[in-house]
Amino acid sequence: DVKVTQSSRYLVKRTGEKVFLECVQDMDHENMFWYRQDPGLGLRLIYFSYDVKMKEKGDIPEGYSVSREKKERFSLILESASTNQTSMYLCASSTGGNQPQHFGDGTRLSIL
Amino acid sequence: KNQVEQSPQSLIILEGKNCTLQCNYTVSPFSNLRWYKQDTGRGPVSLTIMTFSENTKSNGRYTATLDADTKQSSLHITASQLSDSASYICVVRGGSYIPTFGRGTSLIVHP
């Protein structure tokens, strides 16, 4: 079974902090994604990566950056956390084509 | 602009009853449509995928339909169980790398 592991289930940070969210997948997938999920808005794509060191902006990249130094690991960085970045963050991986995305169980991030 | 609209936004049914969730999309060109189930506190998990040539596909008590002409899909749940309580998300992939997500239907099954 594909496993996508997010480093924290819950995280509380303060405004202005630099925040790192880590995601690791164990199936050698080329593609990895970061989403945020808010009530009533569904999943919105922040960034995705289709190869090591490659990254592409999604629909809402402002205030975020990403890093993919190894194929299995995709990190989301909040450069200077703000309260409007309080949300559920989901990481996913896939091989592309008609294959499904495999999601982690999410990190619920609160910015105080 | 590619859009995926799901209805209803939320639904409450009694255990054992059937229900149908709807998904309308404007994604073009069309590649495939996938239904995901998301349990509370978990990530979404794929239930089924529909491609252009498929009209109906079943996965246990879940049956998905696709009408590519009207750009509509439905997910029918038969003999609902308490474990069916979840959010159901319709996702459509077109010509680009990135699929378009619906906002989901929240289903609650009461005993």
C-alpha cells in the first residue's frame, strides 16, 4: 500500500514564524502536491512538483514556498506565518496519468 | 474556467437508505473523473475513476455514473452504513497536469 506520511497531525505556531511542513511518500512517485482544505472551499492547490528540484505554482501560492531535494520528500514552507494561513494542509503523491493521488492524513495548522 | 460543482452540499440520511450525490463539471477537454471519500480527520481516498467511454462503474455499494455529453456524474450509495458518513469529493482531470476539485458533499448517516 502507498503510504504518504505528514510529519505532524497538529501544529500551533505564532504569527511571523517560519513554518515547515514535511511530507514523505514511499512509492517512488514522481508527482507530489500540497493542498490546503478549508470549510466550504474544498481542496485548493498550493504547489506541486513533478520531479526532484522541480516545482510549479498552484492556485494559491502566495505566502508559501516548497522544497523537493529528494524524490520521496516534499516540504511546504510558510515564510512568515499569518493567521489567515490557519488551515488543514494535505500532501499527496501520484504517478500521474489516470492513477489516483494518494493523500496523507493532513496537518491541522493553527497560527496564533 | 474549469469548474466542478457538487450537490447537495450536505446530506443526512438514515442507515439502510440509498442516496445519490451529484457532480457537474465544465472541464474541457475531459480526461477522467474520480470520486474520493474523505473520512473525518483523514486524507481523501479514491473510490472509483470514470473515463470518457465508461457510463457506469460499481465498487461494492458505490455506483458511479458518467454522462460525458451533459458533463454530469453521480455517485449512488446503496443500503447506507454508518461508516459511509464522510465527505465525498468529485475530481475532474482535463488536459492539464492538475485536476479540478469539487468542494465536496458531506454525508451523515444516522442510526
